[in-house]
Amino acid sequence: MPRGRYSLHDPHDHTPLGEEHFQCAPGPSGWRYVAQRTTPAGGHSGSVDLALDDLGRPIRLELHAGGWQIRAAALDGVTWVRTDPTGAEATEGNAPAHAFTGTSPAFLVATARLLRLTPSPSATRIRLVSFTDPVLAPRTTDQSWALVNSEAHATDNGPLTVDEYQVTALDTGERHTVHLAGDVVLSAPGIELEDLATPPSTFP
């Protein structure tokens, strides 16, 4: 069960945004990721709880940030309920998308798991609903993903396969690189792996 800590920063000006203390593991029904988020000063700023089925589809997502809450799942596309800080009102949303995304590294692992790409220069398009910080506002976004390289590296715990993805935001054309090892993000824009207590899990 990988357990560790990511630091998060603005990918454009590198302003620190805080940290995400996480643990994740594959299970009989898929994969689960839970995390607590902190501010740069160390205060609690939110949480992430994401569960995927064995096909990589989000069967449960719960986000907390800025007093707002999201509960969501893949249902008729994707469906979510967003609750305001007072808890007085809840707004339901639905979109013809495949999954969710956001600033948590969990979403990069989840998208890669859903696509299950093989190394190829050709890209695969995917539609996602993004929940933007700090108020978890939903926004539909289209991306393309290509697995451009998959390479095994020798470690003390045996070979570690690192996958290099090229991800393009189709609305802006902005392109960036994501490196994953199993269910851990090694590097991505705005994300640095600072600490990892146990090796990444490998998916079957």
C-alpha cells in the first residue's frame, strides 16, 4: 500500500499550494486513493477519496475543499452533487464525460488506468469533468493522452516500470508530460513526489 506525500504548486509561477498526504492500494474491486490536503502553513485544507472499479471507472468520488463538498460517480456519463459550505443547498450536475479530474495526483493515475494505453505516438481523446480549486466548481474539459514511453528501471525492490505520458488540453493546445510508476505520480506539472514510504503498486 503506497503511502507518501506530494507537494503541490502553481504550474505557471510555482507558487506553493500545499501538500497532499496520501495512501492508495489496488483491491478486489479496483483501486482506492485517500488523502488529506494541507495549506503551505500546514493547516487542513481538504480531502480526497476516490474509488475505481476494475475497469478504471470512478465508482465513488468525495472531495472537500473550502467548505464545499463533492460526491460523484460514473452514472449516465458522470453525475455529481455539490454542496455549499452552509450545507443548506445541494446542486446536482451531469455530463456526458468518461471520468473526473482536478488538482489531486489521484486523477492522473485514474485517467491512465481508465485509458490503459500501450506505447504509441497516437493519442486518445477523453472528456473529463474537472473540479477546480478552491470551491470545487465543475468544468467539462477535453484532453488527449498518449503513452510515449514505458521503461523499466532497476531498484532495490526489483524493476520499476515508469510510464511517460504526453497530455494535451484540447481547448488551449497546452501540452505537458506526466511520469507514472504503477499508482504513484513521479512528476507532473504542479506536482512533486516528496516522500514515499512503500513502493508503488502495480496493476494486474
